[in-house]
Amino acid sequence: METRNLAELYEAPPMDWARVRAALDAGIDQGPGRHSFWLATINADGSPHVTVVGALWARDRFWFQTGQSSRKGRNVARDPRCALSISAERFDLSVNGTARLVTEPAVVTELAAQWSAHGWPATLDESGKAITAPYNAQSAGPPPWHVYEIEVATAHAVQTEEPYGATRWTF
């Protein structure tokens, strides 16, 4: 991993990726009055598409879910490059990478259980490769909803508390 301090001008030290990971591991609440994950994908004409998604940090990586017929689902099927951003309590974070559809039943079951533990009652659907629930965001399309893993290539963070700082990591 390469670390680049983006705040040298202000004599701020580089942020430590291990501290960012520890904060993500501790959990970030999502939903109204809490934190939202924003996913950017690429439309067929090359323009950006940004939308809120239900995402998780688990297994040292980010995951999101959506219907394959939704715009974000169609976009990542055509071009898997994407970015995911969140404004957390102590830092703002954006990761760039590629999305990969995940259909392994054990992984999808584990992630559905984690979403359920965070308040969204997701379960494995009858195909064993996607999830379902009594409801989802209106923009997710109809069930089933598929799970995507983001393979992160770079991450950028800005610390929002002392000693402040801004850092880019390349993995």
C-alpha cells in the first residue's frame, strides 16, 4: 500500500489507514439522521450517476446491494468502475475501485444477516444467490436484490478533527 499525504501544505501528518479501518470495523450507522453511503457509477453515455445505497463494511471491504435492473445495477454490469463515499464522524472517505457481483450463498447469507443486524430485515432469497426483504429503497428496483463487492484500488480521506489531515492510499 502506498500512502500519500495530501495535507503537507498545512504541515498535517498523513492519516493512518489502520485507524480508518478500525473506525469502519467499529460500525457506521446508516439511514435518516445518520450516515449515508453514496455510490457513483458510469452511465452508458459516460456521464456520472450518483445515488445513495445501502452499503456495508465487512470482511475488510465495502459491499452494496441493488436490483440488477436498477440504473446502478445496469451501470456496473456494463462498466464495473465505481466510487463509494461516506461522511463519518471523524473523517470523510471516498474509495475508487470495481464492483463485482457476488452470488456465493454463504457470503450473501452472511451479508444479509449483517444488514438485518443494522435494522434492514434482509434474508437470502429462494435462489440462494440474492437477498429479499419486506422493503428496500425505492431506487433499488424490485426484489431480488443482488450483492456487490467493491475491490478498492484507491481511497481518499479527510480528517474532520484534530490534527486534521488528508491522505490518499493506493492498494
